[in-house]
Amino acid sequence: MSEYCAPVDELMFLLRFVFPLDKHCETLVDTEFMDLETCAAILAEAAKTCEQVLAPLDAAGDSQGCRFEQGRVSAPDGFKDAYQVWVGAGWNALGGPEQYGGTGAPKLLAAAVEEMLQASNMALGLAPMLTAGACLALNCHASDELKQQYLPKLYSGRWAGAMDLTEAHAGSDLGLMRAKAEANADGSYQIYGSKIFITWGEHDLCENIVHLVLAKLPGAAPGSRGISMFLVPKFLPGDGDQLGAQNKLSCGSIESKMGIHASPTCVMNFDGATGWLIGEAHQGLACMFTMMNYERLVVAIQALGVADKSYQVARDYALERLQGRAPSGAVAPELAADPLIVHPDVRRMLLEMRALNEAGRAFYLYVAHYLDLWRCAKDAQQRALAGQRVALLTPIAKAFISDRSFDACVLGQQVLGGHGYCAEWGQEQRVRDVRITQIYEGSNGIQALDLMLRKVLADDGEALLLWLSELENDAAQSIYKAELSAALDEVKVSLSQVLTSESKVAVAAAASDFLAMLGYLAYAHMWVLMLKGAELTGCLQSKSAVAAFFFAKLMPRVKAHSASIQAGAETLLNLDANDF
């Protein structure tokens, strides 16, 4: 069985030659400058923890799962100690502001560390991920008093964060929620209601859990416009660094689910729990989206990390497993059979995995680069452009990377055949675990609608066309200019169709295909940028070979998605609902 090997060299190639981290830091304010040598040392140190501490617990944690007894959740054996190693080394604070105990590192570097964390142990990695998102929401929207009280403890890992949105009757339609908040004379609120699907909502990894809860105040407007966000801790703050009384909240149960067994997915009940308003009243959804947009990129990073882990196992297996002979004749006549890698279909699966994974890794760093510029660029105009770019690219990154990573994990399982279906090699766990990335933090169908309605149609495609012009410029000198130009033409035809359509149904029906087109185009862009970077290194030959596979075998899918959009929505509507 293969052990996880963190892709430090590949990440450093990207951070050195494709998205130069040192030059990137020079454009930012309130960000710790990172030279490339320091960056390499940070990645190497994080890799050690991921490979030696977190990864060995992954399969055992999946097998054991979490335990729920009398309202308390216990993590699998070894998880608490591993979590303490992670936060004790300061990794929880990597991207946080220095004034609250963070290191001030740019997201471009933090994202690379997040990949290694999520790849080595996705279930455990969800806990620091949610804490980082909660910290971001508090840092952007909470009062100074709440920031001083909560952020240092969250960044240190003494306390953890959780996000409480979903209710049993209100999944993606948050406007249907019933959780309510009532004001107290001292400025706090009492929170009532029940939430489901709360990842790490209750656990024993650390001493306190800080819930960010969506609820409605009396007289709030109907729908999502009336939602507010509240900070609700498991234990109320006490004197100094001491914990106070337990708040009036509890875990009612944990879900039995397909994957991420080592991560508790909780039903949380709030029975008059004390909380504090974050941001303005009735602006809770905007506050929560600060957290959710961060989480959506990390979900993409999660999926990519798991897919890379699957590729490593499949590659090693294909190089070692002896099965049959090559179609052209024996490659290893001295052995009883040739290794699997000689078979064209096995090579197809491995190349597809690698082509998708390497482009996906570059794409999440590309988006992280814009996240940094949006928050910290010295130039105000650059911040505004970056914010527009983040809004456009986040749904593409979340949905497309997770979709293609699931595809890659299925291919990784297929390479191993029957052994991939059994637990020994871990490939079946990766398929189960990565599947959730297509569902949570906004399912991928909703990401497609968000992209189409809020990001493309809202400005008549202006932000999209601006991004496409950048791709066109970057590809001007590429050997794949023709392939990219053809794909751009297909996208522009589809864009014109949706912009001029008078049918809301047709536009909604085109959304998933349109997102997939842009995803493949984004990956093609990343391959152009990586080939430019590879010219400065010794990896040009291997990069060129994988890029050639991508453009020959995967890029034609753009045309298929375009044809699907051109076909319209009629065939979706012909069957009566009662005949399904």
C-alpha cells in the first residue's frame, strides 16, 4: 500500500515559476513577506506533519468513526493528539492577522498547506478548515470586542469554529429557516432552533466550539433578506482565560453517512442559547458568505488533495502490478507478465487523473492569488478587479474541481480493479470521501446557477469577457493557441445564446454545461501558464506530455458541452412530472 507523499516539489514549481510568491507578496499590504526559501521550508515542515502524523490516522479513523454518547461526540483514536500537534505547530494561525496571533501569510501559501492537510486526512482537516472560515467571518464583521475575545483563541486552536446554516426543512433555500433570536437587555440574544449537517459541531478535540448561527430576529423580512448571524459558543467566556458555564445548546445526534466517517456531522439544538450579533441585523447572509466563499475554495482544495492521493496509489500500483502483456509485445519478458502501466487504457486513466489534478492545483492557486489581491492589494483599482474575479471564479473552482476530482478518484479506483473496490488500498474510501465535495457548501448545481445568474447575466457577461480576454492574451504565443481559440469561440457562442434568451428555464438548463465549459477553459489556461513556467526548469518534457494529452483528449469536451447548450431545454420538459 502506498503512503501519502505531499507534493512539495510540484507546489514549489507553481509558487516559484507560475505564481511567484515573492513577487506576489510585494503587491500586498498587511501580509507577511515570504521569500521562496522560507516558503519551501514552510511547505516541507507542513508536509512532515501531514505525512507522519495525519495520514496514518486516515484509514483507521474512517473504519472506527466518531462515537456519540449522551450528547457528547468523541473523535476516533489519535485524532485529538494529532489535532493538537497541528495547532501546536501554529498551522491554524498561518493566514490570520498578526494582531490576533496569526502569521499574516498570504492565501497563496496557506492554500498550498491546506491541500496537504486535506489530502492527508480530509475528515480531520475539516476542523481547522471551519475554524479558519469562522475566523475570517469574525475578522470581517464582528465588533472589536468580540474579535479580541475570540480570535486569538481560535487561531491558537484552543477553540474551534463551526458553521450552522442548514435546517431539516430548509436545505439550500435558507430563506425557509425557522431558527429565531430574541434580544436581551445586555445586548446579547437568546437563540432558539435546530440545525442539521453541522460538521464538527460537537467534539472533544479542544476545549470550546464557537458556532456561527443563522437565525431571524422578530419582525424580520421574509426569505433570506431577514437572516442575521450570531456567535454562539458551546461554553460562555469566563474570567480571564477560564471557561464559563455551558451554553444552552446540545448535540442531538450525528449522521450515519457515505464518507468522512471520522468527521462528526451533527444535529445541533439551541434552546435559548446566549449569542451575540455579528455584523448588522438582517445582513447575516452577507456575513456568512464571507465564510462560505472561503470554504468553497477550500472544498475545491479538499477534493483536489484527495484526488492526488488517489493518483499516487494508482500510479504506484500500475508500475508494480504484473498483469498480461503489452499489445506491442512483452516489455518485461523476464517476468511472468508486464506491469499494468503498459496497457493503453491504464495509461489513459492515469494521464487523465494527472492532467486534471495538476491543472486543478494550479487553478486553486490562481483563485487564491486573486483572494489575496481582493483583500490586501495596495492599489484600490486592483482590489476591485480582484473582487470581481473572485466572485466569478469561486463557483467554477468549487464545482469544476470537485467534479473532476471525483472523476479522478473513480479512475484511481478503476486502475486497481477489484483491489480498488476493497478497503486495503484506500481507493474506495477516497471515492466515498470526495463525493461530499460536490454536495456541501452549496451543491454543484447551485454553483452553476450562481455563476449563470449572479455572475454572468447580472453584468451582461462583462466580468466573464474580461477574464476571457486575459486567457486569450496568455495563450497568444502558446502552441495550443488554436485549441484555446476554438474553445473561446464555443464559450462566446453559448454566452450569446444565454444573454439573448427570453426563457429563464433555458438559461437555468444551460448552467451546468456552461460552468463545465469554463472549467475546461480555465484548466487549459493553467496548462499554458505551467508550460511557460516549465521552460525555466527541468520538467518541460513531462509537463509537455501531460499537456498534450489534456488538449488532445479532454479539451474536446468543451464542444460537447456547447452542443448541449445549443440543443436548448425542450428535451428536459417533454416528460410529464408524473411520468418520471
